[in-house]
Amino acid sequence: MKLFALIGCPVHHSLSPLMHNDAFQSLGIHAHYHAFHVEPHMLKEAVQGLKALQCAGLNVTIPHKTAVMEYVDELDETAKQMGAVNTIVNENGKWIGYNTDGEGFVRALCEQMDVELSGARILLVGAGGAARGIYFSLLKHRVAAVDVCNRTVKKAEAFVVQQSSVYSLEEAEERVGEYDIIINTTSVGMYPHVDATPLSLRHVKKDTIVSDIIYNPLMTKWLQEAKEKGARVQNGVGMFVYQGALAFEKWTGIFPNTKRMEQLVIQQLGGKTC
């Protein structure tokens, strides 16, 4: 039986084992996916141990996505650009690092919201690893603009390209009505801090797509406010499912049933969608 793993700190809350083990079983693949809690100071030893066990593939989550780059043998160009790895493939003993977060988000956005990105004006809230991945993936789709706002402007300025504008949160709140799609890439509003919101939507225009990469709760306070203002809303389940499905495809060569994955995750989280 092949071993696949998730490493992070913490990982007890992760739904990745549920999702991937169901996919292995439904496809008749003799494999098992296990989540390992790895403290930051033990990352090197954990990677060495998984290599010794001939682990066939890994997912990497917070806080190891950048630090783990030191321990792979080769980096995919996308992972290099994003400065983070969330997926590792063992190819005959060579560990290759990838990042499926950005592409996973974009696939989910396009398919779930039936949106054409070409020509769209997009605002990203946040400047962390998730924002970086989503940012570079969106730029591949001939969008009119991908602007970024963050509490610390310099953090956003460190990765954006020239055609993008960077704003403070206060500046962005006054410009919300200029965008077709607004995406929260931060953890603001995630359980247990469910009353927090990342950005005021008082100027949001009707039918704007408002997307939150958080999936616990499934409907954040921010998304609820957006919905009440007539916006179309999307939670983070889609990104979670598609980044996992893309990782699964890199490991096995098979793209799994994302509808089945999504239903599993939503059921586990209480069954309420946007």
C-alpha cells in the first residue's frame, strides 16, 4: 500500500484525509493518506522520515509551505514564483515540489460561479501565501486588473507586478464598487473568530462576485453581508477541493470526482452552503 501524507501544524482539523482516502477507495487505488502534526523545528526530521518510508506524495500546509522548499529535489516553476509548496510528488525517489493553491482557486471560481475572467477587474484582500498563489494564477487569464489591498502595504508591494495597484484596507474600502470580483485570502472571519470581517463592503455593487477562501464557517459574516447587498458569494470549499484534486492528479495521473469531494466536505462541515 502506498503512503500519502499531510504535514502541518496543526492538522487535527484537516479534512484532507477524509477527502483523499475516499477518492483512493472509490477509484480502487491501494493507498492511504495520513495527516502528521509536525512542529516547525522538526520539519527536516519529518521529511527525512517520510523519505525513508518511501512516501509517494505529500500535501504541505501552514506553517511549512515555504520552509519545506529547502528539502525538495526540484521545484516546479509555479512553486518558485509563488515561493511556496503545497504538494510534493515522489518520482522514483526524486521529490518535486508544486503549488496547486492558485490554480485550485481559479478552477473553482470559474466552474462554480460560471464566470469569464477575461477583462474582469479583481481585488485581492491580503498578501500572504494564499494571496500570492491566487494572484499569479489570475494573471494568466487576461484579466483587466488584479489589485491587492493589505493591512501592511509593503507586504503586498513585495510581490505584485507593475500593472497592479496596491492599497491600504481603508483605501480599498472606498474603491470596492470598481471591482467585478473581490476575494478574501486572509483568515479574518475564520472559526472561532466568526464576527470579524476583512473589508467593508458598504460600496459593493450588485452582482459583484465576493469570494472567501475560508470554509469554516461555510458562510462567513463577510459573505452574509455581501449576499444581503445583492452580491454573488462563494466560500472556500471549492478552492480546498480543487487544490486537493489537482494534487491527487499529480500523484496518480487521475483527476478525481470533485463533486463527490465537495459533498463529503460540506457534509462534514454541517451541510450548509452559500
